[in-house]
Amino acid sequence: MTATRLVVVGNGMAATRLVEELVARGAVSNPSTGSGSGGSEGWTITVLGDEPHPPYNRILLSAVLEGTHRPEALTLRGEEWYAEHGIDLRLGARVLEIERDLKDVMLVDGTIIEYDVLVLATGSIPTLPPIRGLVRMDGSLHESVHAFRSLDDCDRLLAALKAGPRRAVVVGGGLLGLQVARALGARGIDTEVVEGGDHLLHQQLGAAAGRMLARDLKRLGVAVYTGARAVRMADTDDGAVALRLDTGFTLDTDLVVLTAGGRPSTALARRAGLEVRRGIVVDDRLASVTDPDIHALGDCVEHSGRVTGFVPPAWEQAGVLAGVLTEEPVKYDGSRTVARLRATGLDVAVLGDPEREVANGGEVVEMSNPVRGSHRKLVVRDGRIVAGALVGDLNRIGLITQHYDRQTVLGPTEPGDLLLVERSSQPLQLPDDAEVCNCAGVTVAAVRACSSFEDARTQTRATTGCGGCASTVRQILAGRSSFTPEGIH
């Protein structure tokens, strides 16, 4: 019996996780070793990535920009790992079309690759804001304008910084925009953020928390313009650019970095005739509702009317899809997301969708301390935390996340207690099944089974998402049995 041909279109964090999960299950047919389900059976896997780089951690690109991480530290799996496991990794391989009737994909160079099962992990693509002067007559971006979505984007921006720019404007006040703004500010560049919403992180935070975050940025030397949209760019006499806002202000700058706007990459699926709304529509098996032999996961997916755009749900989907492909009795029923702002001097955590849960009748427990610069809100339904947003001191985020993930039924005073306690003098005792890495779903027991920090990264993928659990992983490996509450992510 021959192996089943699996072709994965995309080489990002979701696709990498899927391949890792299949390898961990022993489901990959490796001709060089004879391994796989039943020797010659199992899956033969071809991974098609349109970037020239091995898969890397996109979450930490801003850390490379800031200078706290080296680019090579972001690599998730090197080419040698794929070769070792008999996986055909093709870099710089862009898919042109999917022929569902023939069950093959065509690359832009004309190569035809046949599949039995196809997985689309095409991620998201940036959308350009409607700013006059942003694009030159030949279709290229103005030389002072930089997108920030990929490792190549980051390299180009780092190269531009070598010219010694003094000023930068970041268009977009979402998580990515604030990380980029903080990274530029940390390099000594006068940085301003332009956000069209009435406050920062308006899709995740309420107005009060957004105002507090803006104040934190101002303290760090980053100016914020909210309720404003950039509408026009023009060159100035001194070689810089003038960015005009719809409020009438004009910002003179040397660099403009675009972080606002992104949407699921669905053009390939749409041309193949798959059902696409905001994303590629999938069922509980993460299969296209149009074609059961085509699956999708990650940022390009729409499940139950929702798209996510965060790494933890994508990794959760990868685990479920690996189970589906190996005939485990699993299904995907949606994800509880936890998003962290990874930027020096800024502390933000968002659990779920607070504004949506409030609109759906959730009860709000809220505390604000402008003197300390902290704002905390939990949304509770039937005694369970269904969403939350915390700005400033995150010393309780570990306990809150544990309750949120486990859907613990809390007593009447417990949600308020979680917000009122500023510091815990008592160490936190963690059971083996406590989750210390929300991105990868890694427990204390899984980390304790590893021999070193690098072994934990390789075997469990802990610390390879947002990186916030690194200190806790080191404490566990050092033999600690109790931890401070802020150590859990």
C-alpha cells in the first residue's frame, strides 16, 4: 500500500505546527528510514512556501527590529529537520492555481504537484491604506514607506535605519503597530502613531484602557494621534516626506511604516471555487465546506463565522487537523484566544473578545488605577471568565488565564479579588497539568520532562510563540516547584 500524498500550501507558523504534529504521531512516511504508519504507508508530505526562508516566528519580528533578538533566533525548523524526516520542503515555491478535478497544484514556474489531500495555510496579506502618494506611478511603494509583515520587510526596514532617520510614523494602532512603534522608539527614533479608531487597540480594548495605553506610550516617547487617518503623502524640500492627516495636521517624517489592515489570503481558494467569505469556510474537521479533500488552517480560515488572526488558535487548529488526518475522533469547536503585546515597557493582555462578550450580555468587573497606570476588566458569564483586557501591571495574568482556559466556575467575589490583589506574597503552586505556554498549550509536566531549555523549545515548542513564558520554563527546568503569579503565560 502506498503512502497518501499531502501537500501543504504555506510555510508559516500554522503549517509548521501541523507538520510537527504529524511527525510526532509517527504518521509521516520516510523512505530513508522506512518509518511511518506501516512502513511504506502514512503520509508523504510536500510543503510549499513562497518565501525563501525556512519557517520563522512572525510574532517576534518586532523584537528583531528592536535589537533584542537576532533574525536566526526566529527560525522554527531548519531545512535539515525536514530532510531528516523525509519531508519535501520547497522554498520560494509560489502556487499559481489549484486544479481540483485533477487534484494537483501548479507553481508559477509550471511545476505540477499532485495531491490526495491539500492543506491551505496561506495566512493573511496586508492591505494598503488609501493614502495619495503612497504608491509611485510604476506601482512600487514610495521609498520612504515600509510594510512590516515578513522577515524580508524587517530586513528592509533595518537597512533603512542604517541611513540614520530621525523620525518615523507608524500607520496603525493595533498590536503590531504598537510593537513596531516601541521598537523604533527604543532605537532613539522620534516615533508617532496614527490610528483611525477613537483609541488604541480599539478592536480589543475599551476607551479607558486605550487612553491609559496611549499615556504609557507618551511616557516612552511615542506620540499618538487617534481618530485620525493619513490621506496624503508628499516629498519635502529636505528629502523627507510630509504625511497629511484628515484632521488637518501634517507630520514631517523620514519613514512611514504600514501596520494597519490585513485580511485572510483567500485568492487561491476563491479561484479554485472553494466557498470564501471573510476567510476560507471550513467545518469542524477544518475541511472546506466545498471540497472534503481540501483543508485549511490559520489566519486564512473562517470557522463558525469567525476568523482569528492569532497564533494560539492556529496552533490549536494544527493539532486538531493532525488528529483528523490520522483518524482520531477529534473536531474543532473554536478557540479561546489570549493575545499579548510584546513590547519593552508596555504590558497588555487580551483574553477573547471583551467588547463582543459585553454586547452579548456578559457581566463586567472592572478596576482602573490611573496613578499606577493599570486598567483591568473581566467579562463574566455564569461565573466563568469569558473575556478580559488588562493594561499595565499584569502580575495576575497567570491566574486569570488559568481560570479562563479551564472555564473555572468562580465564586461571587473571586473575579473582583483577581483584579484587586496588586501583589501576591505567596508563591503559586503549579500542578503538573497547569498550562505555562498558552501559545503552544504546554503544561508544567511537559516542560519537566525536558532536559534543557533548548530541548523544551524543540520538544514542546514552549517559548516559540510570543516568548512570554521563557522565564517560567527556565524556573521549571531549574527544579522550582512554586512560582510568582506573573510567571505564567
